[in-house]
Amino acid sequence: MLERIKNDATAAVTELLTAAKLKAGDLLVIGCSSSEMVGEKIGTHSSVDAAAALADAVLPLLRQAGCAAVLSG
């Protein structure tokens, strides 16, 4: 499941960087529910592992693009 989260997040942020034409200095705010990432109802199964998988996938991509990020759950 964590690999799926990483793969999906990588694909989504890669597509977003291109579609939104994000560039160095831009800020991306990502708000999501770790419960939903693991297939549960919002607020019922918080998962530090799911949140870490998301961060591990997207932060390097955003750093490489020169963008700042805020992850909120």
C-alpha cells in the first residue's frame, strides 16, 4: 500500500508541476487525509506511515523544481 501511495503521489505531482507550470520559488500546498490514503473514512485511521510515504515521494520532486511545499493533513 505504501508503494502505491508513493507511486500515485509521484505521478500526480509530476503532472501538476507540468500542468500548473510551477517554477522555482512557487509554493505548493498539499492537503490530504492519511486515513483516506489507506482506504478509510476521513479521521478514522490516521497513518504516520502513509503521510511519510507521501512526503518521501513529493518533497524531492518539489525541491528539484525549486518549489516550497506545505503538507497538511
